[in-house]
Amino acid sequence: MTNLDLDALIDDPGTRIVVTCGAGGVGKTTTAAALGLRAAERGRKVVVLTIDPARRLAQSLGLTELDNTPREVAGVHPANGGRLDAMMLDMKRTFDEVVLTHATPEKAEQILANPFYVALSSSFAGTQEYMAMEKLGQLHKQAEQSGDWDLIVVDTPPSRSALDFLDAPERLASLLEGRFLRLLLAPARGPFRLMSAGVNMAMSVLNKVLGAQVLTDVQTFVAAFDTLFGGFRQRAERTVALLREPHTAFLVVAAPQNDALREASYFTERLREESMPLAGVVLNRVTNTHVPDLSAERSLGAAERLEEADKSPLTAAVLRLHADKMQQVVGDHKRADRFRRGHRAIPTVEVPALADDVHDLTGLRVIGDLLTA
């Protein structure tokens, strides 16, 4: 079993992209922010991209808000010449930027005003993950051209499954280039004109199922969007190729709970299958105690004796609380040890749970110290 050296990772100028991933609620956002801050204060020029809708990153970095434009974080120690920018993905604005960049002004105006496009760009399943890929590609291109940053830290979208970050962009690209949407163009062009009777029958059914206005909106969107279809898959493939480069490092973050560790196992295996560079696993929020020698059993026994003697009820209550915590300590460490034994080739680092949430740069520095202890 190998310890994960995160200082070596972020100090290496060959590390250009760090992607934190894992199940929801395991501390990906805090880990990404802490690593970004630590790298900046060790001399890197860092931009952190978060897809966290709770805006916890903005609060912890002392910013009133984050949006689709990187903003410099004040309060970063400047001694080593680094800097830290942060931004939060606005998936609709990113989708709009793609349309404006790759369509003619006339087509772009038609697409942006289309009701089906508004729904697709705002809430369709997979759009957030796809646009995270788009934004990462944009940031990397800007970093290469301008030198604004030499490290991009990505906090992946909160989702039901960590694998969605890799799978959803492909699903959205398949939808946008799929036969169903292209069928909607059939009455107007191409060899489908020869099958107008069958197509008209299909359109009649769709009209009844979707409603005339919805079908019209979709057809109008597809007609205007047609020139952009191929580019979606190409850009997704370029970004996936970027994630396979040696300058990228994936960090899987997991809490010491069975579901989160199962997700981490699936994700590490998926990264191996996809030939994506896994730096290691952060076992986050592991419960510890300052009184490890007082076991849960001994603590409960002492509490019961005090209660039977009707003495020191407050002490008995504290002993019972300690017993509950020790059970959690033992459980967390058993699950973490089992994960490490099952993944001996993967470097890991264990981060203890803190009593309070992180809400400022000082708290992020504490997390950074714990990540690299």
C-alpha cells in the first residue's frame, strides 16, 4: 500500500490538469479548492473550475459569487509568485458560447431563441457534464495560448454516479447526432423525400404524442442546429483525449462509507479501462478520536456503572457519546483499511473528519495540510 504524495503532484510542472471525482457528498469541492489554494501558494498559476450548484466554493474562497468567468481570489499568499482564479460552470451560458462560436449569426439567433434549445441547454440530462467538458477544453486552450494558468483543477459535477462525468457527454452527443433528431428533418431534404409517405405517417404520430407546437420547436431547432451536430462529438472526443494525456491526474475522493467506497472502486477500475491517469484516492472525512485507548465497550461499561450507582449523570452521558463515536471510528477505519487492501497498487491519503465545515481560506489551508500530511 502506497501513500499518495499530493505536494509532489501539484509541484510537478508536468501536471497541468487535476480532476477530482467521486460520488456526491464526499468532499470533492473542498478537496479541489484546498488543492488549488495550496498549489497557488506553492507558486503555481491555478484556475479551479467547479460545477457545484451549492456555491460552497465561492464562500470558502471569500468570493461573493462565482460565474462562468474566472475571478481572482484575494488573500492568497504571494511569496512564491502563484495566483488562484476560480469559476463556476454556467451550463446554459457555456452552451450559448458554443452556439455563438460555431454558428453563423443568423443561425445562432434562431437557435438561442428556440424553446426546445432553452430546455435542452438548461436542464436536459447530461448537459451539465457535457458542458463541463466543453469548458475544460476552453480553459486548456486559453492556458496554452495565453499562459494565464499552468494548472487547472476540475471539481466534477455532483451526480448519482461518478461515472456520469465520463458517460453523459457521449450520451448527449449521441442524442444531438442521433437518427431521431435527423428524422425530424426528413420531410425537407435528402433521400427521405423518396419515403415521404412513411415519414409523414411518423410525423403524424409524433404530432399526436408531443403536440404540434413542441414538434415544430424541435424541428426548427434541428434545422438551425444541423451545421453544429458533428462538432459536438469531435470536441467531446478531443477533451476525452486530453484527459488521457500524462499531464492529467485524476483524484478519486471517497468517504469511508460502503456506497462511496463502492463508487470509488468502480471509478478506479473505469479509469484503468479507459487508460486515464489515476493519481490516487483521497479517503476523506475519516472519523478519529483524541482518546483512542478508551474503547466503546469500556466506555459503555463505565457509563452503566455510574448510572447504576446514580452518580455523575453528565459523565455517564459523555461516556455514552464517546462510545458512539468510537463505534464510528472503528467502522470508518475498518472500511478504509479494507479498501486499501483491495487496491494495494493505488496510492491513498486519509483525511480526518473535521468538527466544523470549511468556510474560508484558513479552513482550506488546514485541509491542504491534512491532504499532504
